[in-house]
Amino acid sequence: MSTLDAHGVHAMTLEVLPAWLDYNGHMNVAYYSLAFDLAGEELLKCAGMGEAYTQATQNSWMVLEAHITYQNEANLGEQLLLKSRVLDCNAKCAHLYQEMVRGDTLLSTQEQLMLHVSLQTRRGAPFEPAVFAAMERMRAQQAALPRPAWIGRQIGIRR
């Protein structure tokens, strides 16, 4: 199931599948990435992108950088809610933020920078006007929301 709320935040639910578990008995890190990717795909469909868009325009999107944080475990059969936001965008890029929750518990976050690309040149290309307008509309709708505490983090050992 996939929806947009009044602020243009995209939400979808996924169930933790048996194949997603590792030998620790919880969802493996690779499947957090998969879940966020599936949710990101649905968000971009709301902006007019997706497989049909790629077939028609020979344009798509690729992730330039991603940062995932893990706060709590996800377990077999649990229903996960993934929320996706557009923090910023320009003619070719979008800065996205996603949260994975179970009930009121934050499980994981992902921040990513994505690039709109021409599949013919394999280089960055401007968003189609309707797609850019949709991305900008979502960004503007979400601008009043609080800035997520989990973005802009760096990895390092605290000393």
C-alpha cells in the first residue's frame, strides 16, 4: 500500500519476509537498503517517474550517495512503515530522506542524494519539466516539517 499525506510525505508498508533474515534472526542490513529502495521508487512514481517514464523518455535516476542509520531491529513478519520525503531538489538532483518505523518505534533512516540521468549518455540530465514541478511541489509541501535529526551525520568513532 502506498499513499501521500497532506504534506506530500510518501508512505508505504512492507512485511519482513523470511528471506530477509540473517543468522542473527533479524532483518539483514542489505534488506533495509532494499526496503528503502522500494519506497524511493514509489515516491518517484508519485512525481511521474518509474519504469513507464524510463521506457518513454530513456531517463531514469541513480543514487550518488546514501547513508543508512540503524536504531532498532526488524523481525520476521513485522509490518514496516516507510516514509519518504523530498528535502531539496534542483534541475538534476534530489535530496531524499526516509524513515522506517514499526508502530511508534523508529527502526532505521536513510538519507540519499539521487541524480536524474539520461540512459543514452549515462550522465546527469535535467528532470522533465512535469517531474521537476512535482518534485518541487513535494519539497515545498514538506518545507514546514521539522528538519530530520538524522540527516547530515558523519561516520566515526567517538573519542
